[in-house]
Amino acid sequence: MGLIFADIELINAGDIFNARIDRLPMTDVRRMNVRALVDTGAYMLTINETVRYQLGVPKVDDEVAILADGSQLPVDIVGPIEVRFKNRRTTVDAVVIPGDEQILLGAIPLEGMDVVIDTKAQEMTVNPKHPNIAVTILK
């Protein structure tokens, strides 16, 4: 099995809110298209400092992240960020990794969008059981 990447759109959800209540023109909503590594072993959306700066999302918390090698790294949590893929969307906070590291799409946004990982085709797709609309399980 190889690495799986997905083309997603990241949007400053605070900007979307302000545009919806006519405090900001929709054309001024900060957004960007990115190629993210789909990482089912990661918990959250992980972005780098460049993405954080371009989206202009505020810091909401401090945490310590444990990296794959076991080392610990103090990180900022920022948000909210709306994540869009095809006909799916979800809103999440994100971990900011210093520098210009790869964006990771973790389990929380994957579940929120009701997508599946096709390891044979090496792609992320909308859930074929629910192709037209995301389904959230509440039990």
C-alpha cells in the first residue's frame, strides 16, 4: 500500500460566518486548495505555518503533540477551518506544525466528511453507501 493523497479545499470558517451575516464580502473569504496526505493514524487536521498564515485562522489553544518517532512538540491549535472534498464538508480545528511540512488529513475530518479510503485504488472517495450526502452516526 502506498501513500494516499487528496485534493481538498481549506476555508477560514470565521470568514464564512462573517460573509453569511453580511459583515464580509464572500469574495474576501480566505481559502486555498491543497494536496493533503490522508493519514488514518493521525487524529486531527494538521497544517503548516504557511497554510495558517494564508487562511488567517486564530489560535484557540496550546497542546503537546507526540510525533511518529515518539518525540514531543509544543503546537498551536487553530480554527475553525472548513474542509471540503467533492460534495462533502466538515469544520474542525487544526494542529499547526512548524515550517512547511506536509498537510495531514486525520480521522476527525475524515469521519466528519463521511469518506472512505480505497487502498487498492490508492484514493479517498465519498462513501459509496451515501454518495449524495454525508451521513453522521449519532449513537
